[in-house]
Amino acid sequence: MFLKALPFVLVYMLFLGILDTINPWLGLIKIFTGLFVIPILAINFINKETVSSFFEFGIVKYVFTNLGDYIVAILKEILLQLIFFIMWIILVSLPAGSFTRNIFLADFYRRRVK
């Protein structure tokens, strides 16, 4: 899977490098792509397992047509990570955090995109 994702990772790194070259203060665009574009493309890639699925930018429209639902999913992800951080310190350790990462974004993808 990692080797299939490598072309997109390289293009994304090039995009970030160009943004830094143009103006280092364009961090808002980095945050925007990191929150709204990359997660849904990554879940699409994991679902379809093809290199071209990382470049299907048309599915980003589902994020913006259902923006409220997507923001709720992001907030659930943040809350879940905080809970697992506390549990990781006390009880559960690393596996729980790694196996449930992006579960609510995957559910959003299942309900809205697929």
C-alpha cells in the first residue's frame, strides 16, 4: 500500500514545497488541504487500493456539500484521539490508537461518498 501511495506523497510534498517557496506564510492553505482534502483522498485510496484513487479530486465535493457532517466527524476524531491519549497513558497503550485512527472519517466516506 505504501508503494502505491508514494506518487501522491511526492506530489503533495512538491505542492507543499512550492507553497513554502512562494510565501512561507501560506500555512492556511496547508491546514486547509490537511483537514479537508488529504483525509478523504486517503480513505478513498484505502478503499479502492489504486494509485489513481488518490488523484480523484472530484470526491472532495462531498466534503463541502456535507460540511457540517464532515466537521462533526473531524471533531469526533479529535475527541477520540484525546480519549485514547489519556487511555494510552493509563491503560491501553499504542495499538488502540493506531487501529482506530480515522474511523469516523471512514464512516463519513461510507455514508456520503460510497
